Amino acid sequence: MHAERPFILCFCLFLNFTLFASFAYAQPPAEHSTQQHADTASPPVPPVTSMESYIRTRLGADSRLYNGREYIRNGTPAKGFPNLEWDSLMPGFLVYDGISYNIPLEYDLAQDQLVIRNYTDNILIGLVTEKASRFSIGPYHFRYIGPGTAGIADPGFYQELFAGSKVTLLARKKKNLVFPTSADEQPQYFQINTYFLLLNGTGTRINNEKELLDLLSDRKEDLKKYIRKNHLSFKRRIEGSLIQTIAYYQQIKS
């Protein structure tokens, strides 16, 4: 038995090398990439090697990223669309289950669902919300707020409008499909934004200028002067006015 071991070892090594070579030098498949979409302007992707194709096919389904459910969009014909800003996948950045990805994304505001293509690029899947700690699409940055955050009763994705060391401004953005009373009209998506101020670890909903100033009462007079000087209007342009005022508060508190 001892005399046969070198031969068995050599044979196993030869077999492993042969299998690897068959993958490495096989005819490469047609160019394909799970990171591309027809609607995005992205640089060309290098051809996928046979070994890369084998790894994607055999190991892709086990990736931490591809563990959601098939995403099925509401098929009701309607004016508008349920997604954030763009009605298609867009280049994005995602932190999912502790791992960072640069990957096309879309965010369905009606279902509060973050969507990607699956690893074989043939269906859309909705990611597990709790595992997506942060993501960005274009200039929009979102973070997941869990059920343990004081003052925020609705867990989900919140847009981070301003993040400072003293205070953070968040927006909960949703779209509702509203059905008309007349049969001649189409249903339509309407967006509803709700704003929250994170101060000392507690979230508080902000609906107007008075509520914001009451929360930031330690600099109330300074903020009033700033609002008047910059002609901010919380009725006509609440989001921009909130961002500017809170950024100024952060500045004078630093």
C-alpha cells in the first residue's frame, strides 16, 4: 500500500489539472454581464471567461446578494410609475448583508422594495429589506431604519437628506396608486413624503416650520433670522427649506 501512494497522488493532481484546463480553455460564451442594463450608459464589459461563467452558474445562486424573492410589479395600467424617479434599473451602490456592491438598482416606492436582476440576468428579484443597510441611486441616498429607532414606527427605507454630527434629516417617501371615481380616467401614482428629524437618537416627524423651530429651540432665534434672510418657504418648498435650515443649525452648533 505504501508503494502505491505516489502514483495515486500524481494521478489525482493530473486529473485536477485536466478539469481546470477544460474550463480555462473552453470556447468563451457570448458577452454578458449581470451589472449592465440596456437603459444605462456604462462602459463595455470585458468578455466573460469560461471559468467565470462556470463560477457564476454554479455559485451565483448561493451568493448572499441573490437571496430575495421574484419581484412582480403591479400590472395595473396607470399614469406614472411606482419607482423612484426612473422607471428602470439605474446604476447604484448597495451595502447588503455587510458587503458593498456597485450594481443596477430600482426602488419601488409603492411596495418599499429594492429590486435587482438575479445572477442569471433573466428575472427581477426583490431584496430582503432588513439586509440592505444602505443604498444609493443617482444623487439619492437611503438607509434602512429598523423597528428599534425611537419615534419612528414605520420600519423601512428612508432617504438621508442631511446627515450631521448633531442632527439628521430623513424622508420617508411612498407612492400610492389612486383609482379615480370615473371609469374614463386611469389610476395614477401619487407620491407622499414624510420628514423626520433624528436628534439625540430619537426621530420626530416634522410637518412645518414651527415644529422644526420648537425642536431646535436652543437656536430658535438664530434660525428664524436665517429663514427670513434667505426667504425660505416651508409651505411651497418644504424639503429644500428643511435641508437649508438644518444644515445651518449644524454649522452654528459645530
